[in-house]
Amino acid sequence: MRIALFITCFDDTLFPDTGKAVVRLLERLGHSVEFPLEQTCCGQMHFNTGYRPEAVPLVRRFAGVFGGYDAVVTPSGSCAGMVREHHPLLAGGFGDPARQAEVAGVASRVYELSEFLVDVLGVTDVGAYYPHRVTYHPTCHSARMLRVGDKPLRLLRAVGGIDLVELPDADGCCGFGGTFALKNADTSAAMLADKMRCVLDTGAEVVSAGDNSCLMHIGGGLSRLRTGVRTVHLAEILASTEGDLP
């Protein structure tokens, strides 16, 4: 299987260790991963803020860059959702309808990490070891758009040494939502306060998720309160092994 890593703008710029963790994990499972250097933004920011025609060139570029791969894996539920759900619509509605089938074909092979592991590779125990008390926040796009369900939790339950605790009101939004947090700062802050209270109620050392955008938002709040709770992407937990311990 020819696998490509779609790193996303956010991870490439701010959280490159997450992308490295995806590669390390998949290679440990016996697969090679390619990183197309020509990849750029998926256009989610443009789409969500009303600049939909401007996103079309990015849609075309994505299809061209990733068209030759059997699977495209990304550590982001929001970007996977953008490509799978909205790229075909953009290609048909604002771009060249003749390319809609090509775009849809590529989009159908894009997977959020937990989907790829469970649904495509058929694994839940990836040989990880992470001796910490962890709670998991299901991000909105992964839960509502991709409908990944309990796949991330199934993967986490199989991690050696982990103490996985349920997050109260887990399906509540953290308040980030990209530009939502900028345009509706007060509402976003209130939603974040609710999410942090739920995290702290678990007594967890670490809060994990499948999107670093949400983790940045949650982690910023937890840091400002000096709680000591860390944020760690799901990929980085799954990539950890007993040999990584100091």
C-alpha cells in the first residue's frame, strides 16, 4: 500500500512532532510513508470564512499531489473532514465539474489516523506504552463529520501502562472552532472553561485528542491556570513505546 502523510498547515507549523509520530507509528506497523513536499493547505480556513471560490485552487492542488496514493493519512479530524466532505462539492460548484470525479476519488482515500488504523489496517493494539493517567477529548469534526466513534478510545485502551479515564460531557465543544475563537472570543472562553473543568475533574495528567488545534486551545487555558495538565496528540501516545522511557 502506498501511503502519504498529509501533515496539515497547523501541525507542520506548530506541532511537527505529531507528524513524525504518525510516521514512526506506521513504520513500526510495517508500512512505509511518503511525504509529498508539494502539499499545501486543504482550504478549510478559506471555506469556513466564506472564501469558497478561493479554496478551489487548493482543492485542485491537493488532488494532484495526493492522486497517486492508495491512502492519505492525516493527524487531523478537521482537515480530513474538509477534504472528504467539502472538496468534491467545491470542485463541482466553483471549479471544473469535469474534475469532480477525480477530486472525489482522492478525497475518498483520505483518513484521519484512528480511522486508518482501525478500519483500514484492522488494528487496535499498536504496541504502544504510555504510563500516564489520560483523558480523551473527541473533537467536533472527528465526532460529528467523520463519525469516528470510539475508534480513538479503542486504540487508547490497548496502550500498555495507560490509566484511561472518561471525560465528563466529552461531546461538548472546546470552543476553538478556528476563527470562531477570534470572532466570538467571550463565547469561546466560556466553552473552554466548561471543557477545562471537565478535564480537571478527571484528575488526568494528560488530555489527548486527534486535533492539535483543539489541544492548543485547551492547553493554553490549562497552562494559564497553572494546572500542570499536559496536552498530547493521540498520534504521539500511540507512537510511544517502553523503549522511549528515560
